[in-house]
Amino acid sequence: MSNREVVVLSVGGVRFVTRTSTLQQFPESRLARMLNDDDQEFNLVNGEFFVDRDGTLFTYIMDFLRTLQVSLPADFSDYQRLQREAEFYGLYTLADLLSQEHLLKPRLEILEVRFSLQEMQAFFRIFSSCSATVETLAEQITVFMGQQSGQSWNSCFPSQKPLVPLPLERPSHHDMVFRCGTDYSAGDRFVARYVSIKPDNRKLINGTNVLGLLLDTLLRDGFRLISTRTVSGEDKVECFSFERVKRPAGLALTLKNTAGSSRVAQAKRSQVQKGK
């Protein structure tokens, strides 16, 4: 049987067709030994291996053998059952990965935008429970500074003078601060700060317009607005709270050849996210 290129399995009544090489990814597993008729648990019936186990969970096991990654649906909860199935098939590396279910479960991410208007300026503070989200936003948001005279601060068209990009304030890894609008400098000169948020190419000076673009960007990125409230009536600070179910990084394997063993599986964290 090990010389056949294609193998058919019937697991709990669910039919699977795969390559022999896929089942031999882990030579010490029962699936690999099955091909050499070394395991009586697997019966060959009409050219198909019959296995009296859970066919639905075996789908994830086949996905693991084909991709060497553990990628489970967001609503998956049968970690212990899947771990037992992995142990039954002798896939102990997979069983060890499933024991780290905190790395596999989706996490709820919280993000908060604080916005306030003070005279001719608008102030923004963004906080997220995930520092990677703040890093991504920091790459999207750019503040430009320039000087102008005789222009309305509500104009969304900057002056023709070159605008200088400014670094964003980062009080911590989890938050960022920036502002836009005009600030009186000297005489009739004003320092103007514009905000651009990729992929939008506009440079906006009006705080309300920047807020609208920022909220739209977050909604497009999968966040859901859950509440709005005023946290400081005197300073007119408005707070917008968002949440998003963040899919975890997958767990992947690298297979290395070592002396005395054909292939050794080593688990490591992969930064590849399914569907993103």
C-alpha cells in the first residue's frame, strides 16, 4: 500500500482522498504505519481504509498534515477532543500544539479614540489593547506641519509651501497622540498641522473631518463601534470605543533532517494569519 500515490480513507463515514506522502509526514504516526499494514485499528474495505473515529475532527488533522499549520475556525471550541484525536493517530507534535490553546483562540481587542476640540485645534489620543494595531496605525497616520497666513483653518487645502512631516507622539507601545488645526505663531503667521491617513491621500486640517476619516478607517479594518461617551464635559473630550475579534497567529512547524532520525518536527510560532 505504501507504493500507492493516492490513498482513500473513510473516517466515521466521511471520505478523504490524499497522497501517501501526506500521511507519511510523521513516520512514527499510526497513519504512516497504516500504509504498511502495521496497525490493526485501520481496516481496508473495498480499497479504502476505514477508521471508526470522528470524521469532522479528522478534517483539521488532514489540514495540519497538508500545511503543517494549525488554523482553526474562530468559533472552534473542541480543543480537548481534537487533542485526543491527535494522540490517537500518534501525532504527538500536533497534540502538544493543541495544548497551547491560548495561542490558538481568537482574542477580543479593545481600541479607544479620544477626541477634543480646543479653539482652533483638535487633539486625538488612540489607545489599543494590542500594540501591533497601534504600530499599524502609526504607519498609516502622518502629521504635516507648515506655516500660513490669511487662510481659514477650516480649509482642507494646504498652502503651496512645503509641508514637513512630524513624528507622532507615542507615550507607550499601546497608545499614540497627535493633533491638527492652526496655532497662532507671530504676527499674522499661523502654524498649521494637517493629518493624512493612508490609503486616503488628502491632507486634512479640520478636526471633525480627520475624526470621520479615522473612524471610517477603523470600521474598514474590522472594528465595531460599541459606545460613544463624553468623558470630560469641560474640555469637550469625546470617547469612541471599538472592539474587534483578532485572529491569532497560526502555529506552524519546520521539519529538519537530523542524524539518527529521518525527520524531526519542531514547533514554532508563525506570524502567518489565516485569511489576512
